[in-house]
Amino acid sequence: MKKYLVTGSAGFIGFYVAKALLDRGDEVIGIDNMNPYYSVTLKEDRNDILKKYPNYTFHYLDLVEREKLFDILKKEKPKVICHLAAQAGVRYSLENPYVYEQSNLLGTLNLLEWSKKSVKNFVFASSSSVYGGNRKIPFSESDRVDNPISLYAATKKGTELMAHAYHHLFKTPMTGLRFFTVYGPWGRPDMALYTFARNMVQKEPIEVYGYGKMLRDFTFIEDMVPAVLNCLDTPRGYEIYNLGGNSPVKLMDFISFIEKELGVTAEKMFLPMQPGDVRETYANIDKARRDLGFEPKTSVKNGVKRSIAWFKKYYSD
Ligand SMILES: NC(=O)c1ccc[n+]([C@@H]2O[C@H](COP(=O)([O-])OP(=O)(O)OC[C@H]3O[C@@H](n4cnc5c(N)ncnc54)[C@H](O)[C@@H]3O)[C@@H](O)[C@H]2O)c1
């Protein structure tokens, strides 16, 4: 039984990763500040599921609180860190820049400072947004990512750079995962799938940015979790992996999948691209396939079906 620290354990991806570790009998120390960026009730509901496991310990903490964080880590001594906590969201970063600097940069730095002492493996979340406005499709890990177009993306690239420096200096194995629009049951209510679904159910119009011409490479959460566990189990030097569906979907098709599952036709407001948004994401996943055995199996149509089934049940209870 190994001891893992999962930051952002009440968050969407953190919840799934923590649960998978707990299910296989490992010990998980979860940290989350339960911030109100989106429904705290949803975070609590996820966390309540984790709390049922005797091998789960939760600490309600903000990663920027360095002394408290170090006290917890001194006591718990996790050997492997899965750092998923962050302020996510491209659009929100235009209005709330400092929370990104605090959570994504300072929060990460605090963990890196700790990790140099005794951590055997450090896995962290990056994002497809680091590819910014890159025109070369699909995006490969070896592509240059020096032109972020949102502060969120800049802090994710900053996370990768800080991790690289700490790996170089202190030799801690570091693996960064560039997630591409991860979705599924228990997913984030601020992301398109559930904002659209909510509006459709409430018979309110949906805002379709980029006049519906955007393409997104979606990743179903359950396809992705085994790849994260592989990274946690296998310390590598310093590596970056794309985790994406490898099959971009047109926004209008995505909307039609949701409409079908809800049995409604959405009223659509076609709007220009929002500042900071990228027109297309598309992951080259050759490296993750080869090294992590990553294989996205769930079609977006089926993934939306699974997600909407959860949405109907969760929000009707
Ligand atoms: N979901 C996606 O499509 C996606 C895509 C690219 C990258 N990512 C990255 O993956 C990671 C997980 O994303 P998610 O979708 O699960 O987001 P999420 O918002 O559901 O989870 C993040 C969790 O971290 C917590 N948190 C935030 N700041 C914190 C702090 N300072 N201290 C302690 N806890 C804090 C939040 O309360 C939240 O529960 C994030 O790093 C995100 O940037 C996600």
C-alpha cells in the first residue's frame, strides 16, 4: 500500500484519480480548498464519496498556505504527488488574474519546494491551452509552446517550466499531463457540456462561441484515469504527455449530441470567439499511447450519453 497526495481531490479529475487509487487499496491524502469557483456542493458530494473509504484522509487547505501545507506533509509523508489542484478556466482568468497566480504558480511552487526533500515521483496537470494559437495540427509535445493566449495557459506553461527546473536541480521525476477538454459524469458545471445542458433544460438560449465553428478534442474521464495511474506508478525523468481524444469534434455536433440525450432543440445564440479561446484543439497522442498505453475508447457521442444520464439523475435528486 503506497501513500499518495492528490491535490484538488474534490475537483473533477482529482476525484476520479483519488477514487481509482483508493479502489485498488492505496492510501490517499487529499487536499482541496473547496473554493466557490463552481458549486461547492458538487465538490462536497464528490468528497463525501471519497470519505467513505477508510484509506482516504482529507485536509481542507489552500496550497498557498505554505506552513500549514508543510505541517501536513511532514506528518503524512506521501512519497508520490499527483498535483491536480488549480484555478481552471480560460475565461475566468480574464477577470480574476490573481487567483491564477496564487493557486497555479505559488501553490505549485510550494509543492515543488516540499517535493525536493523526499518525494519519489511528482505528476502534475498541465493543459492543451499551452498550445495557444498554434496552427500546426495535431499538437505534439515537441511543438513550441511559447505563445499562450490566456493567463490560464501562461500559468500552466509556468507550471511545466517550474517543474522542469526542480527536476533538473533536485532530480525528482516529474511528469506533466496536458489534458484536452476532459468531461464525464461528475464533471465541471462551468464547462460547455453542462452549461449547455442546464440552459437547454431551463429553456434558456445557449451561447455558441466562434459562431459554432470551433473544434474540440474531448477526453472521456474514464479513458484517461489509467494513463494518470501509469504515470504515478512509473517515475520517469521529466516528461510531458498529451492526453486527448485524438478525434476533434465540431461544436455543433457536440451540441446535437446533448440535444438528442435531453430530447430538446436548443435555442442558439451565435457569438464571436471569446478572448483567450482557441479555435481548435487536437492532440497527437502517439507518445502517450507508446509509453502509457493510453487509448481513448469512448466516442464523444457515448461519452455525452453517459454524462447526460448522470446529469439528469444528479440534478433531479
Ligand atoms: N477538465 C479539463 O478539461 C482540464 C483540461 C486541461 C487541464 N486541466 C487541469 O486539470 C486539473 C484538474 O482540473 P479539473 O477539471 O478537475 O478542475 P476542478 O476545478 O474540478 O478541480 C480543481 C480542484 O482544485 C481545488 N483548488 C483550486 N485551487 C486550490 C488551492 N489553491 N488549494 C487547494 N485546492 C485548490 C478546487 O477547489 C477544485 O476542487 C487542473 O490543474 C486543471 O487546470 C483540466
